[in-house]
Amino acid sequence: RPLFRRSEKGYRFRERRLEMELENDDGDCMIADLRLGLTAHSIAGNNVKQIAFGWTFSNAAAFTNFEVDTREVAHTQYDAGGAHERNGVFALKEPLSWGGNPRDLSCTMHVKSGLLTKRTAENEIESFDLDMKHPADLVTIVVDFPRHYSVTPEARLWDSNRHAVSPQLVPRDLVHERWRNRYTLTVYAPRLGDLYGIAWKLP
């Protein structure tokens, strides 16, 4: 595949950054979704007014807070689905323009019981993932675990068919800040359609 597949929507991000703090043993988590340096990168992106987003957790989870930075977003629309999901669009205050200035979009959310923290009969692995539905030059995924939570995460690298990609084919770094139990995955030149994440075996 080409290194940079162009989105049919005609726009890309300089960086997609996801930050998640796992708060407790109940799996409550705080998440920041940052879409930085949004620009039109083809004529198809000229006058785009809506940027899609989507978050879905297990049926046992529930959003207790969802806030959008309004500096670039006029309003937010999402389907009235279950309490465990938010899928919709950010409506921009000003449409994208070919050659225009980059925009930064961001939202924060709190999700009750968003992640598993203990192994079950059905699930031995938990993860925090990003599905590359929109092109970006860089992907950063950050997970802050409680200091007492002892796991050893690995990078999850899947192609568009959800088959594992050889690590040698994905330029990336996975860094552990031991003092705060934080893991940061950085993927350079991520490919549209792939999925990247931080995955760990549940204790």
C-alpha cells in the first residue's frame, strides 16, 4: 500500500493523540482525544464542515461526562445510542479551506467501568486502541495506570483486516515512565485503515 493513503474526506491531522488515565480497580477512566493540526490535504477537503468521531465501550460501561473544546467547534451532534457510546460529528465554526491554517480539535470524557481490570473467562487481554479512519502524520497513545497496577503492556499493531503486522514494518516507540506507571506508544507514518494500541494481559 502507499505510505500515505489519501482520505476520501480530503483532510488529515498532524497528530492523533489519545491519553487515558485508568483511575481505579473498577475500570473507571478519563480520556482525552486530541486531533491536532487538522488541514485539508486535497481539493476534496475544501469546505468540509463536519469531522466524524466515534467512541464505543462494552455494554457495561457508561459515559458520565463528555466535553468538547469549542474554540473550533460550533456544536457537536451524536446519535442517541446507549450510555456506553458517543458516535457523531464535530460541526466546525468555519469550514476547512485548501491551504488554510491548521485547526486543533479536542474532547475529554469520563467513562464508568470503561475497561476491564481483572481477567475473566471471556477476556484475558485489555487494550486502548485507535482505529485509523482518518489520515495522520503521527499517532500517540498514552495510558496512565494506577501505581499499584502491575502489568507489562505491548504495542498492538493490526492491519485493516485486523491481522497482526510485523513490528519491523511499523516505525514506533513504546516508552514506560516507571515512576508514574505511564506507557506511551508513538507510531510514525501511521497507515490509514490500520489499528494501533497498547494491550496488556489482565492480572
